[in-house]
Amino acid sequence: MAPQELTRRLATVITHVDEIMQQEIRPLVAVDIIEQLHRQFAILSGGRGKDGAPIITFPEFVGFKHIPDEDFLNVMTYLTSIPSVEAASIGFIIVIDRRRDKWSSVKASLTRIAVAFPGNLQLIFILRPSCFLQRTFTDIGIKYYRDEFKMKVPIIMLNSVSDLHGYIERSQLTEDLGGTLEYRHSQWMNHRTAIENFALTLKTTAQMLQTFGDCLATTELPRDVPSTEVLLMSHTRQRDRLQDELKLLGKQGVMLLLCIQEPATKSPTSKLNPNELENVATIKRLLVQLDETEKAFSHFWSEHHLKLTQCLQLQRFEHNFCEVKLALDTLLAEQAEFTDIGDSAMHVEQLLKEHKELEGKGQEPLEKAQLLALIGDQLIQSHHYAVDSIRPRCVELRHLRDDFINENKKKHDILGKSLELHRQLDKVSQWCEAGIYLLASQAVDKCQSREGVDIALNDIEAFLGTEKEYELSSLKEFYNQFELMLTLDVKAKAQKVLQKLGDVQEIFHKRQMSLMKLAARQTRPVQPVAPHPESSPKWVSPKTSQLSSLAPLQKTPEAPYLETELNSLEKKDDETKSEVKDEEILESSHGGENPEPEHLGGPENLSPGRRIVRDLLETEEIYIKEIKSIIDGYIIPMDFIWLKHLIPDVLQNNKDFLFGNIRELYEFHNRTFLKELEKCIENPELLARCFLKRKEDLQIYFKYHKNLPRARAIWQECQDCAYFGVCQRQLDHNLPLFKYLRGPSQRLMKYQMLLKGLLDFESPEDLEIHPGDLDGGLAKNEPKRTKDSAFSAELQQALAMMEDLIKSCELAVDLAAVTGCPDDIGKLGKLLRHGSFNVWTVHKDRYKMKDFIRFKPSQRQIYLFERGIVFCKIRMEPSDQGLSPHYIFKKSMQLLTISIRQLGRGSNRKFEIANRNGLEKYILQAASKEIRDCWFSEISKLLMEQQNNIKDVYEDEDNGRQISPKSLGTFPVGRQL
């Protein structure tokens, strides 16, 4: 509950307490006039007349005529305000007991009552003095002074109490008047004093709660946890004290109620008199107000306590967030510095150990971050007021935690690959050393025989078979995958090992070739003919299979004699590749013929008319794409769950008003209008018909512009929300949303401009109307200018229609300021004009025309549509720029139901609009004669057009039989008076 709501409810309680105690009628309380009440010169015994009228008794009192007028008036005011309003409205019955007194006392009593009795009187009963002489004086005095008393109520003189019993029942009279009603004046005063004290205490308590609520509302929330805890404890102590006072006040009220009801509870036959019953009702009503006070304060306190609690939760969350974020930032900084991947297997193993220690060090901050994010989620689910502040922090915590974990995993994988790479490099180096040792151990003199050659070849093949055990092929693949992650030193080491591996493999292959040639030379028989060149297979060096991404390989000292042959092999490979490349180029050249470039007509080859239509079509496509981007980029994402927290409630509740009927605009242009415009690219003469054909469909722009002021108000309130920024960045828009929402207005201006431009180029040469086209639509002997003139007329109609639509849309923005406008206002057609008038309303059944001058005119804003008139009340309301007019819908009239005439006698600025039934007329006074003439001419023209339309319809229905004007009613445009 807001503080304003608490103040309002407690103010209502205070008002109800004043109403219950009738403080507006009785400004006095019993304590103020306690001495006067103790004298008992007038009492409210609680008795009632037969109709329920309260009875006030004036007992015998010796010094009645000496009572000051102020004391008498105070006591009468107090006693007459105690009964309920219903009982007091019946009228009071006064019983004056003067049996032991004189006529002078009777006269003084009547005089005092006539002058100072504040209530409504019904009857006055007087028990005359019992002394014969005084009774005689009384009878004579009453007759003589009756007019002087100016009593408007009957005065009944009684000789005895038995006569009084004939008017009032004995149960409603006290014992001194011969009745059975129990009345103790001291008890009555105690009860009244207690009730008024209880009411005053209740009122004071409510005012204290108001003050406390205002104090809580104006207290600024602290910015640190200790101060918030102290403030929460202080407010809780004050609340507990006030709560105890409310409980104590409730107990006092219940005890007072039981005390008043005690006689009736002790004896079943005993009943409470009307005064006591009213006291009981008063106490119960006060207890109800006390309960309302407790509920209002309890509700307010629960929300205030929740706010303080949530503030404390938020501060603790933010404090813990800062600590956890600092720890995570420190970890990430240490992790960022951990960039070394090692230059040897032993170094990598040490780095893995250090990485493991860093991972263990970050375990506690990661757990705290996860726990704090869960706490933030709980706060969000509990509808914390700072959800927009908590949610980004939870996201940041999880983001930092995931970054550390993912980076850790990445670092671990890199170190693992680095370790594997270094181990494989070590294995390759060992294999290369073993191979070099094997080749060096093969003596040349042992290879002169076939047996020696076979042994050498077998040793080489056995050694090359160990490549799989050392995973030499996977090393290259692993290096290619891991190359981008390596440092320069590791790359140099890996390249050196790979170079060494390639050289050793090349040495073994060359040794194999030499040995195989030697074996073949030893086994070949001697031929008598000249030898032919040997045809041996080409051996592809392993060196050529290495990736081009490696750096140039360096020569090793183990194989200096291979350089010449390796270079020759590389040269042969290059020649082979060159031949393949030339062959591919040759095949591609013979594979097909290149088509000649298509010569398309450029814009400079088009006629001016076609250029305008082409411009219209291109801009139409851009316009449709922009509308589609608004729908896809702003409207549809509003339903995405992950974006809901970025959308404020005011935007979520008014999104339909922000975008208006933009979907309807998109569907019309994309499905209908664009296709029709495409047909005009070859036939520009169809463009005007296209616009005229869609005249009614283009009225959707009126609906869009009518909503535009409300959309602007919503945009101004929500333009800074994060949702619009996200959508704008996603769409890569340079301008904010509302600039694009103004696109339909700019599109109408574009249509108007293009139609004007096309009207300037409406000659047959510019439009390229071919003879074949003219033959199809015109007679052969008809000149071409006839069609040109018709097209020009259609263009003028389309341009006029577009200008009217733009004007209507501009007026629609003004019409949007009218409140209370009915939904079917669109049935009145296009908005033509609007203005302010002084309006007199004349009702034939209530006024005469001669009384017209006494009428005060009302200022009205008048809107003229194609088929109706709307009257709006003008009210000036404060705004940021001072007082500004606001319009309230009052009445609408269809043109078919009205007639119009000028008023020439009274003023040349007036004209009259009347219903056809003649029961109601409106006299409008314009600001000037020119404005009056303009409006009168426009309305007369509309009435004439509608009259002709109706006449044509009736003629068509009767198959050409014309209906007389009498059947259509009186001609709507009246003559001038």
C-alpha cells in the first residue's frame, strides 16, 4: 500500500469518527460543559414519543430563569445532537415540569426555548403550577403571550401527570413524571464522557498513524547494510508501540461496550433504553473504524517492511556480489597471465600441475558465485522491486563463472595437446637417430654381393616398419591441428624435427633405390644389342607431401649429398603440376562458349513517365521492406520470453497503440498495391487508375494517423527502455523506431510528388503509347491526344484524391485529441475540415424562438465529415505549455438527417443546422463571415451530392422510373432568411 493510500484510508476513518460523534452538529463534548450538565435543568432521559421522537425533560429547577443564556444554549445544543439524525429529524418533544413553580418560571422556560432551542420541535407539554393562583396566571398568560413566544408547534397545558400519560407512555417517562423509565444522570454522564474519550483517542491514534506513515514515506533508504539494519529495527520498534496502543484501545472499547450492556446481560427482563441502545450502536461503529485503522496500518506496514527487507537483501546481495566479482576478476587475471604452453614435455607437466592448483584455488569463488546467482534467482522469483538490477548481476556472475571454467578447460586441452606433441617430437627424434645409426652401420663393401644387398634391404624395410609404432603419420596431422596455438619457439622445434624426419625418410628411400638398382644390375644378362634407356617408376619424395603451411625446411648435416636429387624431384613435380594446370585451362576454354553480355536498357534509355513509375516501384519495395523490418524486428520479438524483462509494463500494455495498424498497411502494400504497381511499369497510363481504384483501401492511412498521437505519447514515455536499443542494434538501424513509424506519412507525400511529376509528362511520346495500344482502346480515326487528355484527367483525379487523403490524415491527428469518440466514427467517411464555433441549441418542445436571445452560447469544436458532423466540447486543461484545449465528444449527426440555412437578420456570421423532424436546431456562429461562407458552401455541396446519390439509387431500383422530389423529403439546403 502506498503512503498516499494509507493517508486516504486513515482520513476516511477520522471523517467517519466525526460523523459518528456528529462533530459537525455538536462542536462540544461533555467534558466542556460538565458543570452545566451536572445542574440537570434539562435532561435527555432516553424516552421516546409514540412516533419515536426524543423527549427532553425540563425538571423542576428553582433558578432556571437565572441560568446564563450561553449555558442554556450549550446544553440544548449538546442534548439535541446526541440522538441519531433519523430520530432528530422527527422532532423533539419537550416536557416542562413546573408543578411547584410559578407562572414566571413557565414564561421564562417558553421564552428560552423559543429563542435558543437549536433542534426541530414537535410538541411542548407543560405541567402547570399546582397552586390555584399560579395556575390561573398561567392560563391567562398563555393566552396573552402565545403570540409573543412565536411558537410554531402546539403547546399543551397539562394539569397533572395522568394527563401526560395520555400522550406519552409511562415506560418512556421517568419516575418523577409517574413513569417506569430508569434514568441515572451520573451514569448517563459517565457513559457519554467515556464514549467521547474513546472516540477522541481513536481519532488521535489515527492521526498519529498518518504522521508515522508520512515519516516512513519520506525516509530515504540507506546505502549500506548496517544503516539499513538500524533503520529497520527502529521502524519495527515504533510500529510495535503503535500496535500496542491500538490493541489497548480495542480492549477499552470492548470493556466500555460491556459496561453499557451490563444491565441487559444481568437481568433477562431488563432492556436498554433508547439512549443506551444508541450508545451501544455508537461504540460498535467506533470499533469498526478501529478495526479499519488496524487493517490499513497493518497492510501499509507489511509493504513498508517488505520494502525495507528487500532493500536489505539487495544491499547484502550487492555487497556479496562485489566480493565475489573481485575474486573472480583476480582469478581471470591470473588465468589470463597463464599463457605459456611449455617448450618440453617436462615443462608442460609442470605447467599442468600449476594449472591444477589454479583450478583448485578458484573452486571456492566459483561455488560462491553459483550460490549468489541462485539467491538472485530467488529474489527475482519473489518479485523483488530491484529485479532489473539483480538480473544483470546474476547474468554477469554466471558469465564470469562460465568464462573461468571454459577458459580452464581450454587451457587444459591446450596443455594436453602440447604435452602430446612434445612426447611425439621426442619419439620422432629418437627414431631419426636410430635410422641414421642404421644407415651408418651398413658397410658399402658388404653390398657388392646379391646376399649383402638383400640383407641391407631387409634391415631398411624392418626399420621403416616401425613408423606405425612411433606414430609418425599422426604427428603431421596433430601438428596441423595444433599449429595456430604454438609459440614461435615450439614451432621452430617442431619444424626442425619434421625437417629431420623428412630428410631421414628421403635418405632411406634413396638408399633403397640404390640397392635395388645394384641388385638388378647384378642379375641382368649381357645382351648383344645396344642397351635401351631404362624405364623405372618415379618415386615421389615424402618431402613433397608436406603441407605448404610449414616454413622452408632446413638441411640436416646427416644427408648433405641428397640436395641435388631432391631439387630435381621438386622440379619434376612442379613441371607435372604446371602441365595439369595448363590442361585444365585448355579444357575449360573448349568446354563452352562465353555468352555475350546482355544489353539491358538503363534508366537513361527510359521515357520520363516510365522513369517516374520505375522510381515509384523501387521506393515501394523499400517502403515495404522497412515496414516488414518494424514488424519482424520490433513487434514479433515482444513475445519472446528472453526479452520480456526489457519491456516495461506501460509498453507491454499499449504495444497495439504504439504500432497502430501497421500490419494492415504491410498486408495491403505487399499483397495488393505492389502487384498492381508492377503492371504499370510497361503501361504508365494505368497508374492513375491504380490509385483511384484503391481509394477506399488507402483510407487505412486515416486510421493509422488517427492513432499516431497516442503512439507518440507512448514512445515519449518508453523511448529510453533497453528493448528498443536491442532491437535497433539487431536491425542495424541508424534512426530510432519512431522515425520509421513516420514512414507512412512520408510515403503519402512521395505518392503526391510522383503523381505531380507524372502529370508534367503526360504526352504520348513520354508515355510511349504505341499504335497497337491505341488501336485496342480507341477508334482508328480518333486522334491520340484524346487518350492523352483522358489520362491527364485521371492523373488530376488521382492527385486530388491523394491531396484529400493527406489533408484527411492531418485532420485525423487533430481528431485523435477528442476523448469519448465512438468506435463507429469511421462510418462518417473522410474528415474534411474542423473549427471552433459558438453554438446555440434550440428545442422546439421547451423553448420559443423569442426566448432565443436569452440563451448563453456554448463553445464547440465542430468536425465535418463526408457523411456527418461531430460536435465536441472544448475544455481548457493545464499542460507543460500552460492551458491547452482538450475536446470531449458530445454529439454526432448524419448529413442525411439534417437541413441547413443561413441567418441573415441577426448576424452575417451565423447559419442554422436542424434535424429533419424540426425538434432540435443548432445555430452556429463562426469567427468571420468568410469562415461561415466556406462551411456553408461545403455542407451544402455535400448535401446536394448525397441527395443526387439517393435519387440515382431510387431511379435504378424502379428501372428508370423517376421518384418525385416530394417522396425524398424537403430539399436540405434552405433559403436565406
